[in-house]
Amino acid sequence: MGNIVAIVGRPNVGKSTLFNRLTKTRRAIVNEEAGTTRDRQYGKCEWDGREFSVIDTGGWVVNSLDVFEDEIKRHVVLAIEEADIILFMVDIQNGITDYDLEVAQILRRYTKPVLLVSNKADTFEWQYEIAEFYKLGLGEPIMISAVNGLGTGDLLDKLLSNFTPDFSEDIDEELPRFAVVGRPNAGKSSIVNAFVGEERTIVTEIAGTTRDAIYTRFNKFGHDFYLVDTAGIRKKAKVNEDLEYYSVVRSIRAIENSDVCILMIDATRGLESQDLNIFSLIQKNKKGLVVCVNKWDLIENKEANDIKNIEKSIRERLAPFVDFPIIFTSVTTKQRILKVVDMAVEVYENKFRKVPTAKLNEYLLPAIENNPPPALKGKFIRIKYVTQLPNTYIPTFVFFANLPQYVKEPYRRFLENKIRAKYDFTGTPIQIFIRQK
């Protein structure tokens, strides 16, 4: 189970700068081209062999005149509830503001570990100002400069020492883990109950009644796996929060802890921006995918072509990754519920599919010859050999070429489509590397 770290604090203390510095330690998941700004508020950081997720709450602040009040307070509270550790950022050059005092007051009510980080200490001279922050009552402040990296190593060491150890006691590592994710009220808990055949999670009409990851062992109809449901109960008062943000943050944990994600879409509402956010999280974490269009029984006057048209529009919205199963279900009438499980198992098996090297070359090399990578700067690119790497988390293929740096994204996609056309990798992402031969 990965730990989740949330960065909170008032605007302009440097939360995003620290977020970028932490996530950039390796290929940051923060991708400038990502379709949604929300994507940028979630990334991975690796330090000393441990990997954890970082959430930057800054990106969600609505620029209202009433900056502090409800918006920010709500996001801070949300982040605190979701995260394992809080980094509370203050600005050493500005000293303590009323806003900092407010946040500190919220943080003191929780038992979660809070690290007080005083940012913008760009030179050592600032250390004389640090004493003031003791009065926030959150222990010893850690002095850093997110811009030039001063003190960030010490901060990370301190973070790791607060992590819970990485283990799940009773989880059998060999079994596949499927997560049911999606917008609030798309029917996630109902489908888990339908699978398990008992009211395992409390299903209510209130969107977002579930909290924390619960593993439900599913062992019937010849299948054996865990369902990761982000289940539990939320307090009534919290239901009118920013559900968008909430369910994205909520999904992070379930997605990270699973092998295959079952993305529930509400047929009555179609594919919404939030579904796309969750889809991009599944992609970034390289998980298998089954799309489940639920509440199909509520659609009236269905035409024969409806299913085809809806499938087509879903694939167009989720392109370039289009090779995944779409199943139309109705949880209330139990229509095609088992098909969802069967497909999830199939996608899981596809993740481990191995293609013999001889077969790969026999099939792909002629295809590459008939459709070689476009020449660049007058140089011809030749791909001579391909092999699938053993023991990878998702199917990974290496193509050996004379000028790997000239093989561009569209051609990689062509190679991936060729592989998918011949071998069944439905639902699972594929990695393609081009190496020097």
C-alpha cells in the first residue's frame, strides 16, 4: 500500500513548486500535455527506495474574493482525511498570517502526522526567522527552499520515518486485485454487492458514501480474486463537498492497489470530465481496464445501433488507448454482471501473456518492412529485431533499431496496434521501447 502525502497551506507559499520538485525526482506523472489541470495535482515521488503519492491541494483553490473561507478550508480538510501524512507549508519570508493560524487550528484537531515546512528559505540567513513558527503548535519547523532544493533531502528523510510500513497482512499476493472505480453514484458499491451477493458495503443513494480501501475476497463461479472497493461510510455533512475532487483523490488509492480497474460509467449521464480524470489515473498507473456502462436498464427506447454508437463514442473520447472491453450492465437486474468479472479476469491474464521471440519477429518484421518508420533528416531507420521482456508488470516489447531516437510516437502506436491486432492484449496497456541495436 503506498502512502499518500498531501501538501496544504495558503496560496503562494510554494506548494506547487515543492510538488514539482518531489515528483520530478523521476519521470514525474505531471505531464504538461495532460488533458486536465487536475492531473497535475497528483504525482509519484521516490526516495530511498520507497515510492509514495503526492497530492497538491493548491490547484483546487477557486479564486473567489473570499479566498480563505469555504473552498480552501474544505480542500484542506479533504486532503487531511485522505492522506497519511500532511506537509503544512508556510512562507518564512512572510511570517505567520491569520490564514496560517486557521490551517494550523484545523490540523491540530487531527491525529495524523503533520510536518511543518517553512519554505522560501533561499539562503541560510533565514534560519534566524524560523523560531516564530513554533507558535503554530505543530512541532519543529523544517526549513526548505522548494526553488533551489535546500533542505528537501532532510524533509524527505523525515517523511519516510513517518510512513506506515508497506504490508497488507491477510492479502494473498498471488490473487488478482480488481478495483471498481468511477464517479460517485455510478453504481460502484451496488456492483460489488451484486458480485459478492451480500450487503458487504453499505449502499445508499447518497453519492460518495464509501471510504478507504476494503478488500473483498470473491471465490465462486470458478473465479478467485479480491475486489478493492474504496468502501466505508462518509459523514452526512460532507456529501455536498466538491465531489469531483473527492472521488478522484479517493480513486487514487484503489487504483494504485489494484491490477485491473473496472471503470463504471453511468449510462444515463454518459462520459463526463471526471470519468476522463479517473481514466487518466488508470493509464498513468498502467493498470488493466474494463469499462462498464451501468444503469443500461434505465435507457428508454433503445435502438439496435445504440450500443455500437455509444461504444464508438467512448473509444473516441479515451483514444489513443482503445483496446479495452466495454460491457453494458444493469446492477439492479443483475444483467451481464458476471460478464464483467469474466472480462476482468481475461484482462488480468492478458497482462501476463508472453509471445515467443521467434513468432514476434516472424510476424512483425515483414510488417515493419512494408511500412518502415518515416526517414528523418535523410536518414533511414531500420528495425532489425524485436523481443518481449520477461517478468514485467505489463507487456513490454523492445525493438532494436539503428536510430532509435528518430522513431516517433505515431510509429510506436503503429507498432502497438500491429501487436494488438495479432495477439490478445485487450484491456492491458503495452510498453514499447526502441533501443540501439
